[in-house]
Amino acid sequence: MNVRVTGQTQTNSAVAYLRQNAAGLAKYQDQVSSGLRVKLPSDDPAQYPALARARAAGERLGAYAGTLAAANTDLNAGVGALQEATSVLTRAKQIAVEGADAGTDQQGATALATEVDGLIARMLSAANTEQDGAYLFGGTATGSPPFAADAAGNPTTITYNGTADRGRGLIGPGQTVDTKYAGAAVFQRPGADVFQTLIGLRDDLRNPGAGGKSQAINARLGAIDAALDAVGDTTAEQASHLAGLDALQGRMTDLKLTADTRAGEIEGTDYFDAVVRMRAQENALQATMAVSAKLLQPSLLDFIR
Amino acid sequence: MNAFTIGTSALAAGSRGLELVGQNVANATTPGYHRQAVNLVSTTANGRTGTGVDVASITRYDSPPARTAILGGNATQGALSARLAVRQQVEASLGSGTGGVGGRLESFFNQVGQLTARPDDSAARRPVLAAAADIAASLNTSAADIDHLRADVGGQVGQVVTEINTYAKQIADLNTRIAGVESRGDQANDLRDRRDQLVDSLSQRMDVRVVNQPFGVVNVMGTSGPVVVGEFASQFRAAPDPAGNLVVTAAGSTRPVAVESGTLGGLLQEHNQDIPAARARLDGLTRGLVAAVNQVQATGLGSGGPLTAATGTVGVADPTAPLAAAGLPFPIRAGQLVVGVTDTATGTRTNSTVAIDPATMSLQDVAGAITAATGGKVQATVDPVTNALRFAAQPGSKFDFAGRDTNPAAGAAAADPDTARVLSALGVNGLFTGSTATDIAVRPDIAANPGLLAASRTGQPGDGTNLERLAAVRDQALGGGRTLSGEFTDLAAAVGSDVQTLGDRQTAQAGVMRTLAAQEQSVAGVDVNEELVHLLNFQRMVEGAAKYLSVVNSALDSIMNIIR
């Protein structure tokens, strides 16, 4: 037990405690004012890696939201183009039924053939749909129109210039979605070639063969149905991807929220805690000041008269 | 009759006491002052009759155990404070927030992921390259800050050594003066106070202990040798060794002086160990990033498709020495490289496989093997100036390392066209140049022409599969089993943990030092109230002696009156 307490001892401890309490007060004041508890790794080294992970996860999920939105746009445009193709084929089927009818004379059939030429052009335009400057049905060859006709107005063959690979976007860790389909697998499936079917129908209407136009055109009806099925398959596939993307987008939003919340929980100030602690530090500082002022005053000098 | 002698001795002793009280009160707040007190003894003549009072000696109150503990504590405190300050600066240099290296890494891979949605959009490549440049810039900045910090710490070491030399000289000088005074039997209390203060300052800078010698002289000993012996002071100097580490030696000796703690010890540890360690981890992270990203970039295709020429950015010291001994920043493994050669006129493509063994093959051998394997369509040479590998396609040919299937197709594409990792090791067609945090940069021609960024593995504009591989780099476990950003986070957290631990230890040590100081003060410190009590005491003594003399005087007067 120190029996001698000198002025210097009192001064030193008063200064030390004033400093300590003022530093504590400043720390909590900073936490309350900035709203951040962890600004540097040293503020909480144990939690810092978790914070960095949560922040990175939040930003990463935010970035996937961008690719998801782009995939969504592409697939929506793709479905739109395929619906147009379906309506072209549906009209072609009506024309075929009308052309096969014995009541349609050659003049009427020629008029229908001209309409089919228009349908071929519409189909070509649907298959060459562009979204933001990228062709949707050329696979990864997005830079040039995937389908080319050998002649404008009255084409006899349509060539596919795209790739067999599909273009895709990254929508999650190691998770991709196909957005740019290979047109050949949609419009030119073996046995269900959309363009050849339409061209064949037109030619049958314009120049019926020896067997008569009804027989030839009736044979085309089966091919039109097969083409409709092919286009319908892809439409269904893209539509189901779209539905999947919607679900994924919802999940990503939830996950991002969770990650952001986690980051916020770690780095953010717990206001109740911080304010209460700040208050306690303030009291401690005031008490230290009061005690210092009180203790440093009395001296024997006051009593020597 | 010695009544007068008694009275005057009391007056003299009392006023000496008053003087000392005055000196004590005057120095009540002087740092390092030790309170003093008179020791009074009664004097006698012939051992029988009292002749008054005398000041036998003056006691200088001190507490050697507390002082020894304070000297040790000072050294610990000095080392902790020095290291804490440096670690805090390292923490700041790493830039652990979103603008720092970790945030930039994440941002780069996020941009790469976003580009997979539009690999054909040349404008969308700019943000990826900008993010890559940001990573390089933030690594450069962190490395430069840490290097500056190390140079600063080196400068501080020099200053501290100079201060130590000054203190040692002053202590030796005071030793001489104290011995001079005390060998005559006097007391040099105020000189001792000054010397204790100097030893105190010295102990904050290096760990020392004090050995008392006759006549008030002290020797000051460091961990591995004397600092002050009597009137001789050692002089130290700090100089870099061949490895760049600072070594402290005493004048006239080449033997390193071990400094365990104190400001100097803390600064030396930071300068020689901790700062280089942080810097090395940053370089390791950079190497991992450059190797992984460059390998993906080199084995993909830009929007321009195959190349007509490519030059490596990494040169070897000797193009005829085996590659394993060439001191390359990234090691080459035994494996193979697939070179795809496209005929620009016909579009046909052939794949040539070159076996590479770094243990036996030199860069010249590799260049020769590539030229031979491609039938001379791709001329691989060694640049005579930079000793880097150069590829040049013959007219009518182009080459790539994407490992695509041949044209016409003859099977499957190569899963890994460069199992030897020779492309990233030699910096051929990479995204980054350099291999350390200081020299990493985005390859200038890619920065100028974003089309060179290898987004695809087929050369088709809508193919982003190489970007997918690039984005996957972020989840790859590199050295130490951690991902790139995991490694950075771990580095930042380790430094942060150091800062916190050092801060806690410093606070605890400050508490210990306060206790020790209070202990020493309880013996050596001046309590003004106590001194005032002594003051009253000596006042009474002087007043009493004066009164006594006056009474003795009156008594003598009375006796003299009888004669009159």
C-alpha cells in the first residue's frame, strides 16, 4: 500500500484517466456519427473476413442481376420472334388448306403463292431478329445476320451462317443461361425446315406438278405442322428459361439482401449499444474531471494562516 | 559555555532544513526529481556534553527496484508504440475499404461476369479493362506506400541511433562529474537526477539495465554489450546489409548488436521482418493474379480472332539455359503447348502440339520446337534485346493458343492447350505485364485496343466462354488454399489483428507503467503538504533557536549586571 501519494501521482493519474475516457468517448462518438463500427480491419479483426465476404457477395449478386436482366431481354425478344414465326406458319397452314381446296383456281393459287413469298420474308426477318445489335438466332456468331436468302423476293434456298454453339450469359457462380440460340436447330431441323417448307408450299402453289396441286399441298401440311412443332419446342424452352430467370432474379434479390444485411450488421453501428456506451464514457469523463478538480485543490496552504 | 554554539547550530540546521524544503517544493513537478531530506544528529563534546545539532547527511530518496522495473517497462512500451504506429500505417496502405485492392479485385471479376451477357459489345469491354487497370493501380499504390513506409522507418532507425549515441555520451559525461563530486565525500544528488532521466530516455529507445559502481558511477548494459562503461560511451551506427536489412553495430566492431525491444528494437523488427513480410504477401497475391488471368487470356481469342504476331513480356537471363533455371517469376511445368495455325485463304486450321520440358529445354529450344512443329508457318524466335519469346506468322497464316478443334473437324478441342503454363510464364498474349505489386500493369496494346481481350474460345463475337473461365479465377484456390480476394482479406485481417493486439498490449503496458511510476513516486516524489509540515517544523526550530539565543543573551546580561 502506497502511504505517500504525491501531487505528481495525482496529476499523472488524472491526466491518464482523462485521456483514456476522452479517447473512449471519441470512439463511440465516431461510431454514432459515422454509423460505422468497423472502418478498418483493426476495428474488429475477427469479423473483418466475414465482412469482406459479405460485401463481396453483395456486389457479386448485384453484378449477376445485370447479366440476368440482359438474358431476360434477349429471351423475351427471342420468344417474341418465335411467336411471329408461329403466326407466319399458322397463316401458311391456312393458305395451304385454301390452296389445296379444289375450288381455288390457278390464278387464286398464284395470288396465294405471292402471299407465301411475303411470309418467307417475314420468317426471314423473324429469324434474323436483332437485340441491341446482336442477332438472336445465330448462336455465338452474333455479329452478322444468321440466315441469308439466295435471292431477294423469290428465294429458293436459305442458308444458315451462324454457329452450332449457343451464346450464353453467366448468371451465377458457374451457372449460365443460353440466350443466343443456334438458328439451324430452330428453323432448319432435319424434317422440319421452316424455310424449305414455306418455299416448297410456294412452289407447289405456283407450279403444281403432274399429280395436281391438291395432293402436293396436302403433303406439305404435315411439314408445316412439323415446323410449327419445332418452333413451338424452342418457344416453350425459352419461355421456361424466362420463368426460371424470374425465379432466379427473386432469389438473387433475396440473397443480395441477406448479404447486404449481414455486411450492415457487422460494419454498422449498433446504435443502442453505442449510445449507451457513449453516455457511460461521458459520465466517466465528467466524474474524472470533477474528482480531479476536487482532489488537486486542497492543500495545507489553505489552512496555514 | 556552549549555549551559543548550541543555539547557532540549531539555527544553521534549521535554515538548511528550510532550504531543502524550498528545493523540494520548487521541484515538486520536475520530472525525475528525487526528494531530499536532512538527517540531523546531536553533537557532543568529549562524548558527554551536548554541543547542539548538525546536518549529518542529506538523503536522496529513491526506489531501485521500481527504477529497474521502469527501465524494463520503458523498453517494452517503446517497442509496442513504434510497432503500433508502423502497423497502423501498413493497414492504411493496404486500403482495406472498397477502394482498396480487395474491392478492386471483386469489381474486376464482377465486370468480367457482366461482359458475358454482351461479349460482342466492344464498348462493354472498356469497363473490364478499366477495372483491370484499377487493380494494377491499387496494387502499385499499396506497394509504393509500403516501400515508402519502410524507407521512412529506416530513416527513423538512424535518428533513434543518433539519439541513443547522444544519451550515452551525456550519461558518460555525468558519470565523470558525479564521480568527481562523490569521491570527495560530497553528494551529487541533482546530477544523479539528471543522469537517471537520461537513462530513462535511453531505456525507451533500447533495452538496457544499470549496474551500480563505486562513487555513484553507473554502467549501462544493453542485451549484447555495454552502452556506457564509466566515462566511456559506445557509439552505434545502423547500416543496411546486402539483403537490405538494417544492422546495428558498435563503432570499431562488425558484430551486430542485438536490440530486442525499445523504439529501436520495434523499428528494426518492422523494417527487417514485418514490413517485408506484408510486402511479400502482396507480391504473392499479384503473382497469383497475373499467372491465373494471363493463362486464361493467352488461351482465348480476341474479337480479331487468331494472331499474326505476339511478343512475350517476360525475358530470361540466358536464352540457352534450361528454363527451370532461368529464374522466371512463374514456373514452367513439363507439359505441352498446342499451337493452332489457320490458313487465312482457305480457313483450314491445324493443331501442332509442342512438348515442353523446362528441366532440359532452354528458351531457344522451345522457340525452335514451336517453329519446327508448325512447319515454319509460325516462326518463334528469341528477342535478342529482351530475351523474350516472339511469335510471327508467315504470310497467309495466323496462329492462336485456344486449342480449338481443327478445321475440317477431327475430334475434340484441347481442354487445356497449355499444360506447360509456358504462355503465362513468358508473358505471351497476357492481360497483365509484370509480376510484382510494383510493376503490375495492363498490357498497353490491350488497354489501347479492347478487342484484344480474349472473350471467346472460338473467335465468334457472341462467344463469352473464355470470360466465364476468367470469372472463375476468382473462386480458384491459389497459393495457401485461399482465393485471391480471400488472400487479400486474410492479409488485411492479419495486419488489423496486429494493430488491435499491439494497441491492447500498449494500453495494458501503460497501466503497468502508471503503477510503477506511482510506486516510485511514493518513495521519491515530493508531497507538497508533507513538505509544508516539515516547513512548519523547521520554522518552529529556527524560532525556538532564536528565542533560546535571546533568552541565553538575557541571562548573560543579568549576570553581567551583577558586575556593574
